Amino acid sequence: MDRLGSDGPGRWYTMRLVDASVEAAPHPFPVVVEVKGLTGPAQFSKLSDALSALLASLRALPLTVEQLDYFDELFGPDSAQRIGHRLATYGEVRSLAFLGLTPHLVKLYPADPGSPR
């Protein structure tokens, strides 16, 4: 559906409305996950497997309940489409896990040679 809009006198534009419920394509390439200083990089051919393994690793750490809830929401089973989109758009997804006062970088990135590290 097209809509006509204006942002001032004599300035008109057309907007195309897109159905946000259309599901994006699945993540098309292998993914690497790691928790810097705690786990080495691990490569997975499927994003859903990478997210499951990352959550299992994070749950095994002595993190606070708030951190575990955050990571469950960020990397949980319903996050594959969102994380895949971020990987395709930004090249990586980062967060921090705190063990006491020590931060550890949590990273997901495409496994291809040109990906950011």
C-alpha cells in the first residue's frame, strides 16, 4: 500500500508500507560464538544451535539471576530471526557478562574470513 505524505509546503513524498509480519530469511552462514576469557570460539552451521550452546555456556557460569534473565531474553529460542538480522546488518552481536566485577565480552559473528572479530 502506498501513502502520500508531505514534510512542508510543496514537498511531497510517497511511502510504501511493508508488512512487518513477513518473516526474514534464516541466517545463511555459519556462526561463531565465544565468551572472551572463558570459552574459545566455537563454530556452528546453524544459528539456532549456536544460540542454544551459548545459553548453555552462560547458564553454567555463576551469573546473577538478572544477567541470566537478560541472556535468556537476548539469546533465547525466539531470538534467532532478530539475532540473524543483526548479524547480517552489523556483522556481529556483542554483550557483556559480569563475573563479580570482571566483564567478559560475549560475541556472535559470522564464521567467514572477512567477519569482524
